[in-house]
Amino acid sequence: MNLLFVGMTLGVIGKCLLGLGVVWVHIKMANERSIDDLVVRSFRTELYVTMLGLVLIVVGYTMEVMFLGGFSFLTTCTGENCAASLGSLLSQ
């Protein structure tokens, strides 16, 4: 496995877990009956924004991987090929 691919993948997994944690808290709070309706509507709006953010993270990750040569290339590249891929990613 390529260290760049593993790092990108772990970063996306961490961001998604963080986003899912926010979604989970907002769902729990929205179902709480002691909170007024204005706050519940605010939670629902934040929930939709968070879900959109998660979708954008996954789409962006997929685009980065495809730009660098696809999933199979990033898992098997060695030496100068990986360095060139990392250089092109960092130069953007």
C-alpha cells in the first residue's frame, strides 16, 4: 500500500466519522421534546448542511484519487511514480 493513499483514506474516514457524529447529535437533539420548535428547525437545517458536507468530502476524495491515477495505481505505485503523484497533488 502507498502511504499517500492510506493517508488520504484515513483522513476522509476521520472527517466522515466526525460528520456522522454531528449528524447523530443533531438527530438526538431534534427528537428531544423539551426544546422549542425554533431550535429544532435550526437543528434540521444544520443536519442538511452536514449531510451535504459529507457528500462533498466523499466526492472530492474520489476526484482526487481518480486524478492521481485511480485506486489501483495508488495502492501499487512505488518510488518516483508516487513522488510525482504527491508533487502534483501538493502543487495545486
